[in-house]
Amino acid sequence: MAENSSAPSSRKALRRSLEGAAVGVALWCVLFNLQVLPNLLADTPGFLLLTASGLLVGATRFSRALLVLLQLTALVTATVVLSPLSHAIAACWVRREPLPQSGVPAVVVLSVGLNPDTTMSSEAADHLLMALELVREGKAKSLVTTTTANVFPTGFVSSETDQRRIVGLLGQQIDWLRTPPGRSTHDEAVASAKLLIPRGTRRIAVVTSPMHTRRACAVFEAVGFDVTCVPARLRTAGGLPMSPGPIDRLAIFGQWVYEVTAMAEYAFRGWLPGKKASTLV
């Protein structure tokens, strides 16, 4: 009898573990589409980690907590997709300022991501194109590009490679400055300050993604710059003005969640000018 009773229990435990793994996969997919997963969690290691975590938790008495978490995530996703919430968030969050009539001495372009084939991400290219437009129109005298680097299985890649390709398409000589590689927006701001302030340049425009403008420009102000914030025109989901589709709504909401979290971290580290984490939402 003991052997017969243990078989159903084993099957039940296996079923709960598999259900937990399925919830882990579903959570990863939702969080990935919201673009809130940082670094490696947004790649294969993150997928495997959430799947394995779901598998393990599903076998315990906390398995119901996984289902509740998935239900809450589904509720938030449905609210974002079916309501104008993301439009309202973007309208209040994005920082946009007109350039002075006289222009600015320098425009700083923030880097984003890289691809193994030495190209930068579409978002990073959009930043650079917006800045080059300002330089071409005479609204900025110098171009400053921040630098990011990564090591892929195919080798080392620096954003400077693709930046050089795109800047060369302008077809004219410009005053182009480059910062050393950094790992965060704060690193980019500090490197830009070391590059520009000794030259007497404190008035700058900062070009970055719309939802990143609030944090990025605040960080540059904290290191001593007088900043004009310029949201880039994005050709990917999350650009403004938004399309009425769910992809843009999810992208904007996910970016906002990420930025609120990052603002709280930056406030804690003292990287913002007089901000407190409790006043950021």
C-alpha cells in the first residue's frame, strides 16, 4: 500500500514542479516584453534562472504564490495594454527643453547597446542621428559621444567603431570628442565632465531616449553641467509620439518601471542633484 500511495504523490509533485517551471517561463516572457530585465537576465541565463526557480518553488508549499504572482503580472499587463496609462506616464515623465537661440557649445550623445557585428543598437543609432542633426543645423558646435564596449563570443566590440561610420556620413569635419568606456549613465556624466569642463564648456545638450531623459539630464546636472534635454526620435517601440498599439504601450510602461527603480538607486548613491527616492514617482 505504501508503494501504491507514493506513486500518486510523486506524480503530483512532478506536476506541480512542471507548472512552476511554466509559470517561470511565462514570467520571463512578460518581463522581457516589458523590457525591465537587466543585463544577463534579459538573455538566456535569465530565462534558465526563472524557469529553474519556478521548477524548484513549484515543488514546495509556496507553489500557489507563483500563480498569484503570475495573475498580478497578467492584470498589470492587461491594464497597460487596454488603457491610456502609458500615454499619461510618458506625458508626465519625459523631459524636453527647447535649445537656446544661440545653440549650445556641445551636444552629448548617450550610448546604449552593441551587436556582435560591431554595429550599435537601433536606439543608440537614433541618439547619434539626432545629435548630428543638431550639429549640421549649427545648434551645437561640438559632438561628444560616450563609449560603451562589450566582449562577445566573436570578440571585443566598441561603440566607437559604428559611431565613426555614422559620423563619417555627415561629409564634413566636426569637432568630435569621445569619452572613455563607461558602464552607467553616471559614468558617462563623469567622463563628459572630465572632458568638457576643463575646456570651459558647461552648457550642453544631452540626447538620449525619451523615457531616459529625466534621469540622464539630472545626473549630468549633478556633475556640474547646465543641461538642455533632447529626447531622440526612436524608430523602435517606445518612441514618441506613441502608436496606439500594445507594443509601444508595454515598452513605455516597462521603461518607466526601470527608470523609477534606477532613479531610486541613483538618489541613494547621491548621483542626483538634491533628489530623494520618495519623491520620484
